Amino acid sequence: MNFHGGDVYSCTGEVLDFSSNINPLGVPASFREALWEHLDDFTRYPDLQYRALKESFAEYLSFDKPEMIIPGNGAVEIIFKGIMALDIDTLVNLSPTFSEYAHAAEQKGVPVLDLNAYNEDYQDLNLDHVLSLIQRKSVVVLCNPNNPTGTFVDKEKMCALAGALKEKDSYLLIDEAFIEFTDGYPQNSMVSELGRFPNVLVIRAATKFFGMPGIRLGFGVTGNLALVQGIKEQLEPWNVNAAAVIAGCTVYRDQKYIAASRLWVQEERQFLFDRLREIPELTVYPSRVNYHLVKINEKKIDAWKLKELLLGKGILIRTPDGFHHLSPYHFRLAVKDRASNEMMLTALREVCSVYG
């Protein structure tokens, strides 16, 4: 079964969705304008080679080899097709993390080694321990920053991991779907290191940072030409639709939106963290991105009961379904705009005061 945030369709009435980690600034105005201007693009097929789209991605990444970029129908498509293209015997999952990596391994028919990799406060992971368990012809999948913990592994450690895996004839798949929300971006991305590590595939998405989950646009980038060709062979023709092409050729050049988004997340992430810390019934973990992992301390109610109670107040949270190695008392909250954050905090305080 698939477990994800954003399932507002199952809710009755209007809700504030804190279960989905989407930029609250919403769809960039530049895309709205470009979509109107390029409506005639819908009268013809997209470019099978996606040349303009790859040039836009390459420009955004400061990556001088657009031919090494593979556009996808969301990051999930590249995750699935990338894993399918790899010559591997095992997928190593560093949990708790996004559930679709394991689903992709199941589709390929390879076993999943699911490791409880993070320390108790989710601020670090033991890469030496991970490496000690890796067999040859494996792929280690690392969501960086990690969903749902908000943990970020720095580039030095990532390079060490990539190098060690290369010695084991193994791969590193890095899901950087949330990396634009981190303070160190773009210097902290592994894209700049791809020339050194042909065993690395980096995956990105327009979904989160650009506030457009419905457009379904992502891409993979690697320094490995054979892997590029292998992924392309898995893809159906015209896997990216015309609207997504227009988005990719527009929003990645929208410096005004990018700057506003980075300012927003820096301010609101800290605001929400500080206010959550004031609620004695909860433990909130530091995060580098646009969401916080939270734990109920008193254990008088679990995350599912909390979800039910908050839905009664018009607030939707993300329960731990699908995340291995989380307790029934963990839940995740997106960082939204100030008014929404304050409404959620009020509702959360009211529930906690009753059940604390």
C-alpha cells in the first residue's frame, strides 16, 4: 500500500494540509503567465529529446552536460526507472525514509535491506555501520535531506560514502527533492561531484520547492552515460507532458520566486520549531528543511488519534504510516505560512492541553 501526505480528498470539508511538504507560496506567477502564452504547445507533441527542458535544468544546476539529465514524470518515475536500470542484487534503505524506494526494489524483484540508520534524535546517521553491511552490487538510497526526519548529511560524508560504494561495485542514489529548502544550497548538493563518482544518481523534483505537486515534473542527473541510457530505455515516449515542459523551462529561472521561497523557509521553519518546543507534551526534532518530525511524549494518545482530533479542527497532519522505525507517537508537520502555522499551533495546544 502507498502511504503519502496530501490526501485531502479523504477529508470532509476544508482543511489546512500540514501533511504535505509543499511550498505555501504556491504555483509561481511566472508559470501561470508562461502557460497562457504557450497554450499552442498543446497542439503538438513534446520534443522527444526534451532538449530545451534539459538545458533549463542544466542552467539551474550549473551543470555543463545537459545530455546527462533525464527528465521524468515526477521524481518518483526516475526513482523507479533508475532502480530498474541498475545492475544490483540488493537495495539498502536508510530508514525511516520515503516508502517508494522499497516499492521500486520490490518491482525490480531485488531484496531490501532496511536499516535503522539514524541516531535517537535523528541528527546523524552511522555511515560506517551502513558500509559494514553493504555487499557488492548494491544500491544505497539516501534521501538527503531526509523525509520525514529533516536530517541532512554533508557533502564530505556523502563523497566518502560514494567512494566506498564505488569500491564495492555499488551505487548511491541520492534523492535531493528537498535540498533547495536547506540553508547551504546549492553548494551542499552532490551534483557538483558527479564527475568524480559515476556510481551516483541524483534525483530532483519540482514538486516541493516550486509548490506544484500536480504538475508531475522531476529529473535525474548522473555522470554515468551507460546509466543515462539504461534509464531512458525504461521510459515511455513523451513521459513529460507539455505543461510540465513549460513549467521546467520557466520556474527554474524565476529568481524572484526562488529568493522569496528561501527567505520564507528560513523564517518560518525557526518560528514553528520554537513554538513547538514550548508545548511540553511534545518533542520536536531540529530540521534543515520545510517540515518537522514531532513525537507525543505522554503517550495518552497516538498519532492517529491526534490526527482525528486535529481534523475536527480543520488541520491535517502526517501520521507514521509507511515510515519504518518510527513509533506510533511520531507525526510530521509541514512548515506553512505564518497565519496557517499559528492556526495549527492553536489547535495543537488545545488538544495537548486536554490529553497532556
